[in-house]
Amino acid sequence: MEQRIAWNDLPATLRRAIEARTGPITAARTATAGENSPLAAIVETADGTTFVKGLPSGHRRVITQVREAAVAPLLVRGISPALRWSFDEDGWNVLGYEYVEGRHADYSPGSDDLEMLVPLMRVLGEITVEAPNVGVFKLAEDRWKTYVEDPEAARVFSGTTLTHTDWAPHNVLVTPDRVWLIDWAWPTLGAAWTDPAHWIIRLMAAGHTAQQAEAQALRLLAFAAADPAHIDLFAAANVRLWNEIEQADAGARSWTIAMAKAARDWSAYRHTEP
């Protein structure tokens, strides 16, 4: 977790570099959500409001911002807030986004937010990348090959569809008439059904049974048409992944415990289903 830096405590050169893109800043407040960026601020100008996030240029996670900038031009159908500008200078890598006032999604059973998420997933599932920059985009088969017994078997997760892979509720902003997907730190090219499969585990961690969670995912054609054996393999791989994350979490935070249990319960359901 990064220590958030208040706007007035940022280096003056950094504040000037941001203002050169936004115009004169009339007000700024530090964002409270999230924990990965020391710079996360909402700045206001005469022309509107911008969400600014940044990391020191030498930070080990700066590649995540490079990925976010690279994927932004693909998200032209209102999937995510628009990236207005980006820069890497004076020792900082910074992104400036269209500001969206919203709350984080509610994934609990019966939530109205689920109805708005399905259309977003459908639109996202139509975006493909045929000639990817592998230095920026992850490949699903590479991300999952260490979590299956036979690394070659991970090829069933491969594809050219752009997937987000991190459907945590705090990565979805809900406004009165729509939802927005944010934080593209891990853009991955894979089979279109893998994003709904990721969502299943998040839904289960929020209180859905495996049957209820799969019923939501089955509203997406890509998941409904997927080979059940491939889904079984994905569920089993997630058990290994989330067990690893839970064991590495020294503080045993509640969300990692919930996700690891959800992954185990989903895989058990897949393997006992008649």
C-alpha cells in the first residue's frame, strides 16, 4: 500500500507540469479510494474536473501506468473514463483522466448494479487486438501456465479479446445511468469467456452461490458457449492462484481470504456438478 501524498505536498515542478495540461487549477483534493498510487487527486479548473494519478518514474509498478495509457485508445465505446493526457517527466509518470463521480459497485445478490454490468461486459468482449505489443499486453496463456499442471494446457485460455481480469467492485464506478470500468493495470489478451469467469469468483466472494454466480455469467454468450472443460481448468487454476495470494498475505486480509474461499468453492462446484 502506497502512502498517499497530499496535493500541496507534491513537488512544485510536478504540480506545474499537471497544470500545464489542465489549465489553471482552482481547487484540488486528494482521492481517498485506492491504495496503489502515491499521487491520486481530483483537480478542478474553469474547464472541468480531472482525475490525476501518478507514480515516481522509477517505481516498480510504473509499468501498470504504461499499460493503462496503451489500452486507453481501445476503450472508445464508453467503457472507461477517457484518458485526456499522460506524461513522464521530472521523475514522475502521470495520467490525467476524465473525472467520473460515482460509487463502487455492489456485487451482492439482488443488486441492481449487476444488470448494468452485463451490457458493459458484452461491449468489452467485442474488442480484439490482432497484433499486440506483448511488452504492454499480457497474454492469458502466459499468466495462467504456472497455475495448471501442464503449462501447455493453458493455451485454452488464449485469444485476441481484450480482457480486464480484475473485476473487483472498486474497479467499477456506478453512476445513476451506467457503469464504468477503471484501473487497467493488467490488460490481457485471451478468450472472451475468461472475463466473465473472473467475475464469477468476485460474485461468490460477495455472497452469491456458485450456481447464482454462473447464472449471471451465462447471460454473456462467450461464457455460455465456452467448453465446460476449459472452464473447469480455469476454476482449478484460480484455486492455486488465490491460495498463493492468501498465503502470501501476511496480514490475512479479509478480501484475500474471501477470494481464496470463493475460488475453492467454485472449483468444487464445477467438479461435483452432475
